[in-house]
Amino acid sequence: MIIDAHSHILSLAADPEFTVAYGRESSLCIYRSRGLLPSHRMPTEQEWESSGYSSRGWPLVGPEESARDHAGFDKIVVLGVSPQWLEGRLIGTVDPEGLLGVPGEPHPDRCNDYIAAVVATDPERFIGFASVNPAYQGVRAAVEELERSVRELRLSGLKLYPMYQHWAANDPRLAFPIYQKAQELDIPVMVHQAGSTRIDARLELGRPVLLDDIGREFRELRVIIAHCGLPWVDEALYLLTKHPNFYAELSYLIATLTRRDLFLLLQRCEPMFVPLAKLFFGTDYPGFLYDPVELRTKLLTANEEAAPLRLDPLPEDKIAAIAGSNFANMMSIS
């Protein structure tokens, strides 16, 4: 079984100019590291156009495009992005072209309805995770929206973005009621406890260690650390040794690693008491670095790096399980 445990869909705003500006800010370091943009000053519009990130942006990714780009995948997790204010603008998952038939003008308040509509296009392939933001309209509203998303919209999990939305993952007042409801609903919670290239994101709120309080307080809650905590990878992995119901997914991180470095990361997990069964494959699709097929191949061929390094290969069944069945087992998917 092949599962992408971390993908995105649709758009963060109905305004295409804002979407381009948002994407450019997030991608600037990538383009600079590849020598496509100057590092000593901000790029001009002409330089952006020449780099390949034109003012036209990228085509909108809907269910059809996601399924096309995930050729050979059995299932795709699509993650909602809950509403938040960014520099005076309300952003979150929207369907600016009305692809899915959700009534009303595009609005982030309907982010979970959009994700449910994506799942409805192919329930056997798409797995929908809701998203809520307790700093947006308050804790009570967030808890009620989570319950609606699971009980009425039939979404299967929850994605949280504390560092982007400027609240702490271990805040007893803002966060704990959400975990309590998720535990009651028996759904997993994926948390972006990792870094970000967004200037507005607060790195001090991204440390994986903030999840330690959740593991101690909500011991039955399944917690997935997004991006394996990059750049605090070892910190994230250590949490997996401590908390029985903690997991990590490899999206974003896997795109930053060579195949050799990926092999070496996986090779040292079990000696440091991290079962490979606690790791999930993910891509952070869409984006030019996040080709699902290429990243899947990187993972499944990682053992080819063993012989040149004079190391024992990893059991092939454990690598195959990272690609899909580990996540399926956590979700009780047959």
C-alpha cells in the first residue's frame, strides 16, 4: 500500500496576486539555494519571472490534479488549513474556482467543507483531515467546528498549525480542549511542530518538544509530528521513543535530503529506539520539490545506498511499510 500522509489542495486565498506573493515568500530560500535568484538583495520582478515562478503562479490543484500527480498511490491525505489573519487578510483553504460545488462565495470559514467535498469526489482514495484555529473565533468555536467536521462531514483526522497562527501547542487554555475533543472523537491529530520559511511564522512555537505536555496529558491521543520536526528532527524522533501514541511523517524533510542521507536517517532510528513502524511517508504536495512519484521512489530505493556505505540494508518490508501500511495501521485502514 502506498499512502501520501501529507498533501495540500485548492488555495489559501481567492486573490491570485496574494497567492503568488505568499508562495514567493515561502519559496525564496529554495530559489536562492539553487542559484535561481540573488541572495544579496531582494529579486526584481523580472528575476522572479526568469526563475520560473511567474506572476501567473501555479495552476490550481483540485482532486483531479492531485490524483493525476499521485499515480500509483492507493490513498492521499488532504489537509485543511484553518482560517487565520495574516497581515490584515483572512486566509485558509478555499475553492476560488468553485470546482467542488460548495455553496457560497469562497471563504476560509468553509475550509473543512471544501476538504469534505474533495473526499466525496473519490472516498476510496482521499482521506480528509479537518483544521481548526482556537485563536480565530475562540476555543469553543474551534471545538464545535471539530465536532461538526468529524460527525457531520465525516473527516478522519485533524491538522493544527500553531506556529503560523501564533498560539502554543501546549497552551492549556487554547489547545487542550481541542486535544480533549479529538481524543473523545478517537481521531489522530497532526501538528505542524517544525520550522517554516514564512517570515510571520514564530519559530519558538514550532519546537516539537512542546508536544511533550500533550503526550503526558492525553495518553490515548494519536499525535503525528508533521515534517518529522524539521529542523529539530532528533527532538521529534525522541518524542516517539517516549510517547506510545506519537508518530512522525516525513514530508518536506524527505525533499531536503539526498537518498543517501534519507537512508542514514532511517538506518539510525531503531538503534536510538525509534521503531520504523512509527514513521509515515508524506510529500507536502503540491510544489516543484514535492513530486509524489519521485519522493516515493527515493524512499523505496533507499537501500541502494547501503552497499557503497558498507552498511547493512534495512529490511525491505519496513521501508515498504513506511510508504503506506504504517499509516494505514495507525488509522485502522484495511
